[in-house]
Amino acid sequence: IISEYIMPINKKVKEVTQDRKFVPKTKLDFVQDFLSVESTRNPNMTNYCFAFSSEYPQYLVLVVCPIKGKMITEYIKVKPKGFYFHDAYQDSLESLVKYFKQNFASPEYQRHLKKHNRPPKLQFQPSEVDKSNPSSVREEGATKHEPERKVNMEIEDTPAVAPMNTAYLPNTEYQREIRSIYE
């Protein structure tokens, strides 16, 4: 599990956190405010940034502020194979950004934005979980195709926000480096 799942995801997380467009905030409101300020500084270009949100674990959030129009938030699934974005895997953040920049204005990209909803939002913060009652964990933000549902999951010592909380991993140099980013 560690070598085939956790370590590849941690490499992807490290790649994101070292990118110049990464914003180390976990609340989307802060990220959107940050991008609004950046857009006023650079009004003649499409501004974007990346962030991880505690509300959407396992997802990298791409927030885009086009020159004209409203702010767009996209959710990119972080998997060992790569970044799952617009029904395809991108093996690196660089290739994801390249795809985004080349296709953002295309009609196909815009259709994809309209038909895909955001992932279910967690209603709790990891510190608020009642470990004695696993059924207390719920998802919010049901999509058109998926009604709101309870999620039964075992709550052990593994945190709900794996990419953000690395305290459960072995104490290697790499994990200390990742932990220092979020502390």
C-alpha cells in the first residue's frame, strides 16, 4: 500500500506544493480571495492557482479567474497513476497545466465544465470526527446524479485528508519535508 499508493501520491503532492502557482491555504474562500487580488494586479491575463482543500480530500483544486467572466473551480483527482483531469490522466503537473492552457478556451473544454459537478464535500474537519461513531461521517454536495448519502467508513488512526496530514507516515526525510510545508 505504501509503495504502490501512498508514495506515488506523496510525490504528486510534493510536485504540486513546489509549484509557483500553489497556494498553501485549505479553505477555498481564502484561495478565491487570493486569486481575486492577483487578478486585479494582472487584469489582462487569465489567472489561476492550485490548492488542496480539507473539504475535498484526494482532490487538487484548480481555481481559474478568466479575463472576462466569473471564477471557475475545478477538482482534479490525485491518484498514483497521475492527475485525473477532464476524463484523462496527466502524468505531471506540468502536462496538466499545458493541457489547461492549450484547451481552456476551446468549446470542448467549456462543455466539460458545464456537465461536470464538484465532488461531494465533507461536512466535518478531520479533528471533528467522533471516532467512536463511524457513521457520523457524511458527505455533502450531492450531484444531480448522486443523492446525498451517509458514508460508512472505518475511522482509525488514518487521517481523512491523506495528502494534507502526513503525521501517520514513517518519519523519513521526505515526510518531514512535507510536514514542514503544512505546519
